[in-house]
Amino acid sequence: MKKTLVSALAVALVVGAAGTTFAAANPFSDVPRDHWAYDAVTQLANDGVVEGYGDGTFRGDRNITRYEMAQMVAKAMAKGDLSASDRALVDRLAAEFADELNNLGVRVSNLERNADMVKWEGKLQYTYERTSGEFVDKYAGGKKTNNELLFRLEPTAEVNDHWSVKARLDAMTNLKTDSHDSDHDDKVTLKRAYAEGKYGSTVIQLGKLPILTEQGMLFDDNISGAAVTFGKDKQVSGTIYAGRYNLLNAAWGNEIQESIEKGLYHGGTTASVQGVTMNWAPSEKFHLGIDYLRVANKSAIHDMIGMKNPLNLYGLGMTYRPTQTIYLSGGYWKNNSNETAEIKKEHLKSYNIELGYKGADEADPGSFGIYAAYRYIGGAGTIAPTFDGAKWNMKGWEFGGQYTLQKNIVGSLIYFHGGEIFSAEPEGKTAINRLFGRVEFFF
């Protein structure tokens, strides 16, 4: 390996020296101005990436060692004004000379943040859903199927030692109709965009950010506001959040949308949201989570739905792991804001119990997980639940599993059998069957 070849063709590109004219004086007596690598070598010397010898020579024809190359890579990694393409080249060089860099005391892992200030993750996801049964036959005109393709990008950009900026971009299409809906056909939607600051065990989030309550029963969606998590990764931790939420995204948002389209509702759909989630995990075997969620919008909640404004929902959930491969989780949540006989008490509660074995790891081909659960998701007892089998206002048994087909490729299959908790029918008398399948390609 010749030093001229390495420095001029590789490291020179790292510092963006190629094709540039420099006014600096000639630093080396054996690199004349008419040499093809003069500009690159001169710039590298001025940047401190390469050094000559005490006699003022560069000795560019001498074969260099991997340690000498690693020294140049380390100096290039320390530069803070590189372009995105140059940063990518730094990453490749650092990976090639990782052992030498570590031996020289340069920790590549600590320099990754400087080498790539923006990191991208995402997935391509295909979902198949089929719903059938008495309820669908009676109210939805027979079997309903959905073939949805989702492409998701999740960038993370470093701001400084404490703060980063995160986002989520989704593009969806329904392969059955080759569109998602009439207003958002194949359009990219900004789902999240927020700043996150980490100070020890305290995490601050500002912007359009995700909120996940215990077991995802009360809420698994995004709000526009702020959240503070304290005691992260400690035995006792908690999250306090507040902001605004569009009720059209809630589990019962379709009911509001239909009323708007029929001219039956003219109020606003944005609600104020405040909540607290407390966690206690004294060991790896046990976890307890307590939720409180407040949602306020007088027009939608009181005038249309006929419930006391604001909604106050609370509950708790527990998970117990007797072994590393088996878990048992469950919880109970309730809405105490009812003020009309039209909302039955059966609709004000939600509960869940689940027994599972192992779990699929996207990085571990062949890993899998299976579970059986009974879920009761009251129509007024939740805002935006997370489950894929049992949906809003349903109760019944859910069986599912995941399997990592290959590295970063995970398949899921879920079957739900239960009934609709529907005020127009005897409670639980309208049967529903749902089949849910999904394949995810992570990158």
C-alpha cells in the first residue's frame, strides 16, 4: 500500500480535498507543484491529517503500515465539518481499521455520533386483516378484508451531547383498492416530530411525540405537547405528559367522522390531554404500572357522546415472569365520567390477561413467541388501544405468535374470536372472528 495512493485517493476524499486549489505553501520538498497529488497532500498536511518527516519530506512512495493508515483515519474522524458523503466514507474506513483504532486508544463506538449525525431506521410492512361473523354480516354487509402496505422511515438527528431530534414518516396504500383513502392516497404522513433531551435518568420530549400507557390499553398514539420521564431504567419511574390530541384518531373517531359527514356534529375534534404513568419494577420478574388519563373536549365528549367532560380514565397493569421464557400479564382500567343511562357500565371498563412464551427477536433468525389472551376493550373504557386482534368495543379470546424468518424479517399471525360490546344488542351476543397476518422487513 503506497502512501500516495492512500492519502490522495482515500483520505483526501474524506476531507473533501480533491479538485480544490490551495494557496498554502508547499509543505514537502519531495512533492512538487506539478505532482498529480499535490493539492490533496497539501490540504491533508494543513488539516493535520498527514505529517511529513523532520527533513521536510513526505516520502510518498514508501509503503505504510495499517497503523499509520489508522492514524490518518482517526484524525479524519475528529474533523467536524465533513459532508454526508465524506462521513459515510469515514464510517467505512473506521470499520476497516477498527482493531488498529482501538489499539491506538480511539473508540470507534464513541465517534459514531460525530461520523453520522443523522441515522435512519425503518421498515416495510404488509398487513392482511379479515373480519367475519354475525356482527359483520348484520352491520357491515358481510366479510371485510384489508390488504395494507406501509413504508416507514424514522430518522434520528444528533443536536448535541444531550439533545436529539426524532421523527416518523409513514406512507400507506391499500393493495386491495390500490389506495389508502380518497384524501391520502399514497401520501407521506408526518406521524411524529419531536426533540428529546436526556439528562441522567430524566428524559424530556417536546413536539409531536408518542405516548404509550401500561400495556397499551388506554392509549398508544401521538400527542402534540410535552412529556417528562424520570427515573428511566430505575426501579421506580414515571412519565408525566400533556398536550393536544385529535379525537378523529381515537378508537371511536369513526363515529365522530360519520356524524360530521351527516351534518349531525359541528363541534371541534381537538381535545386537551394530560396523563401520568407510574412504574415499579423491583426485579426482572415483576412489573407494576399505574395509569391516569384525562381527556377534555366538551363538544365531542359531552354534547355528542353524552359523557361527562372531561373523561377521567385510570387503572393498573402487572407483568410477572417466573422464568425468562414465560410471562403472565394483566390489568384493569375504568372510565368514571359517565352521566347518562345510554352509556352502559359494561362499556366503561377494560381489562386484559395474557399468557406468553418467549418472543421473536428481529436480529435472531428462528426466534419466536406465542401467546393466548382474553381481552375486554370497552367502548368508553379506552381512547386508543394498541391491540391487533381484539379491537375497540370488542371482547373475546386472542391467540397469536411471531417468528423471525430471517434476520430483520418477522412474521406475525393472530386469531381473535369474540363479540361486539354493542349497546343496540344484548351484550356480547354478536360474534366476531378476525384473522390478522403481518410481515415486517426492518432496516
